[in-house]
Amino acid sequence: MNKTPFLIPLLVCTVVSAHAGDTTFSLARELLNEKDYSLAAVEFRRFAMETEAPEEVAAAYLYAGYAYLQAGKTVPTREMLDRAELADTQSLYGNEVALLNAERAYRARDPESALYFYDLLAEPATPESLRTFALRRSAAIHCSRGDLEDARRQLGRLPDGTASLQALDTYAAGQDKSPYVGGLLGLIPGAGYWYSGEIANGFRSLILNALFIYGMAHTAYEDQWGAFAAISFFEVTWYTGSIYGGVDAAQRYNNDRLDAARQGIEGDLRYQPNPQMTLPLFKLKIDF
Amino acid sequence: MTNIPTILIAGVFFFCAPGFADRLTLAEDLFLKGEWGLCHRECRRALLEGEEPEMRFRLLDAMSAVRSGAAAEAVAPQLAAIVEESREVQVSALAAYELGRQQWRMDRPSEAFNSIAMAFHSTTNKELFLHAACSLSRLMKQNPELRQNQEGLISQINTSRNQWYEGLFAQCGKPEPANHEPAAPGWIIGFYRSQISPAIGDRCNLQPSCSEYFVEARERRGLLAVPMIADRFVREPDVNRRQREPLIMEDGRIRYADPIEHHDFWMNP
């Protein structure tokens, strides 16, 4: 990745960051490394308030946004990214803001916004690693939404998207299970599980239902109505469980299939603030 | 206990204040986001370092302590001191309102009445005024003896009624003690946990355990918890066999994650 554009802010920060705020920043970085994300975010915010250099303020808010994102707090993440964008008067962190915004939207289950930001990052001018990241994520989102053609189009823009395309083709060749059919088949104990390929679960459900139905019939035959009522209560549980299990097994099957496809398309995507940057300069390090 | 209108009061009140310090802004923001623990820590830090404005930090500190479950008995003296010492009318008015709510929580209605009435008379903040009026109205309804010789106050409260909005009435009732305990498990699970589980031992290898799963399913999905737990029993050996998502428990045991979210993600939230 071409690091030239980051050298200028690095030099600027070297000069300006020799002040008392360094302790706060170091503490925040340590908390981030220890995965104490909420506390780290507060410390980064404190640093942003203590420092005066706009690029440091922007970087500190980006760190805070990243920490909130890791803590699963998407609303404060957005707020921090907005602040970073405002402070970033030199437009040093445009890509980072876009990526974190995309990830925030992705986590907040807002695929439209996520796709918007990933599309921004997929432009040819974006550094290659970031562009690859965006294209893969974007393709995975399209795949989740059932837009397989759009997913294929995005992967076609990758320099080497063979493995991802293969994962997409495998997904496209398979077929989802219908939860309705699963539920209907669940009326026959065990059949709902079998429909989604869960053979052992199906047999367990069949055996349990058969035993309890036998118990009901036997106690009714023997006029033991107290025992009949107790066994019936449990049988209702097993029987409704079989129907629910048929629906849930189909949903699980579809979800597992989609997860596998997503994983195949994305590969092992990771990003984190570049650990080599000890100064308050925010730069994401992307790994595949 | 999350009293949203009080947060609004604090927000309106503090953000309108001119010339506030950065650290106070951070503490307020944490408070407004419901990060009570972090807000408490931020205020303590500011107070230890002698940051100004001290009274606002103290008030914010007490308010976040209340919301993070501190006992009313512990917080009330702090609030009373702020009412006493603060020179800022709005700070002492908000502290008086919070103090009144805590006194009400401690079943001291006449003290609560005096404190909330003080907030009602002294505030210039509309939200706080409405909350104090509504709280006084509900307090007097619960304790009719407080109405004696209060015709003037009652008439002032009544004139504010046309500004009460939906939700205000429910938010101004008697504050309940902060409760961080999970919902009561019900008698079937209670019986299982107290009588059966100790006899048969800890047999569930899944996380959450089957009884926890049932309680959670009942909270989220009501009666559907019955088929959900039956499905869980049927699937349990399969989840154990697949050994996906192993978790190491505090006692060193390994359990396999099977959270309810994996089985109700397809239902409406």
C-alpha cells in the first residue's frame, strides 16, 4: 500500500503531539489493545478535547469511532465519525471515515447505507487493499440480499476474484429450504428436521413423540387419567417442538448456506488501526 | 432505572449553559447516552482534579449513581448538599427534583413533596417545571394528606396540565428501586433449579443452559418458549457433537454457544 500520502501528517503530528495529551492517548491505545473498547473511546474523546491540532482531533475521533464500533455501539460511532469529518479540514482521512461508516452501517443492519459507502471506496482511485475490501464486502451484502448478479459484477471488478466468484457460484447452484415446507413436514414428528438434513435430530424427535404418544394411549386404555394429563402435557411440548424445529431447521440451513457463501466471498477480512503508528495518526491496516 | 425525561431535563439544562468546560461536555454526553458507569467515573475524575463547575459535576455524578442502581439512601445526602450549596438556581432546582424523587422512593412523601415543590417553584426550565408538576400531582394523589392547605400550589399545577404530553404521566410516578436482576424464572424453572438440578447435576453443555434458554425464550417470545425448549432438547446432542463456538466458563468447563438469537433471528423483533 502506498504510504506516501500519510507521511506529511505524520511529520506534522510528530511536532505537535509532544504535549501532556500523549499520556491520555497512550492510555487510550492501551485500553484499545486490551479490548476495553468503551473506556478506550472515552479516553480518545478526552484526548480530542485536550489537543488543538485539527488532524489530531480528527484522528482521535476516528479512534473513538473505531472503539465504539468494536464495542457494538453504532450510534456513538456515527457521532464520532461525523466529528472526525468536521475536524478533518485537510481531508486526510476520507477513506477511513468512509470505511468505518460502511462498517457501522453493516453492523447496524442498514445495507443501503453500507453499500453507498462501499461503492465510494470501490472507485479506482482508492488504494488497492481498501478497494478490494470494499468490493468483497459489497458483493457479500448483495449476495445476502439475493442480488447475485450485482454481487458477481462487484467481484468481477476485483484484480483476482476467482475464489470469491467460486464461492458465489456454489451458493447460486444450491437451493434454500422452505421454512413453510419444514413446518408442514414437522406435523409428522422428525420429518421437518429430515427435510433440512438433520437426520439424528429427526430420529430423536420421532422417538420422543412415539414414546409419549404410546404413554398417552396406554394410560387412556388403563383409565389413568391423571397420568394421561401429565404425559399429554409433555407430548404437546414435543409435538409443537417438532413443528417449530422443522421451521427453525430450514432457517438454520439457509442461514448456514449464506454464511458459508459470505465467508467464501469475503475471505478473512480484517481491519484495525495500524499498530506501527504510535502518534495520533489514524490509519487502518487491512488484512486478507 | 432509566428515566428518560430526566435525561432530557439534564440535556436541555446543561447544554443551554454558556461557557461549559470540555470535560463537562463529555460527562453530559455519556450521561445522555445512558453510560452511567462511565459518566460517574468521568465526574469523579473531574472532582478529584478540582475541575469547575464543581456543582454540576456533583449533580451529574449523583444522577448517574441513581441510574446505575445506587441506593436512594446513599445518594439523597449528596443531592441535599447540592441543593444547599449550589448558587446556580437551575442546578439546585434539578437537584431538588432528583432529591424529591429519591425521598419518594424511600417512602418519605412529605419530604419528597417539599423537595419537588421547591424545584417546581424555582425552575425556569419548562421540562423540569412540567415534570415537577406532574410528579407533585401523582404524589398528592397517592398521599391525599399532602393536599391540605396547598390550594395555591394545586391551582398552579392544574394550569400546567394542558402542556402535559403523552408519556409524562407514566414517567412521573413513584420511582421503583433499580432492578438489575433478571426476570423471575417462574415456578417450573424455580422448582427444577432448586429440587431437580442439584440431584442430577449440571448436565447441560450448552450456553446458555436449558433453563436459562427457556426463561429468555419466554421473555422474548412468550408461549413459543415451549416448542423452542423442546427443539433445544432434541438438538442438544447435535450441538455437542459439532463443537462449534466453544466457550470456556469461569469454572474451566467448556460449553458450546447456542444463544436464542441463533433460533429466533427469522422472527419479527
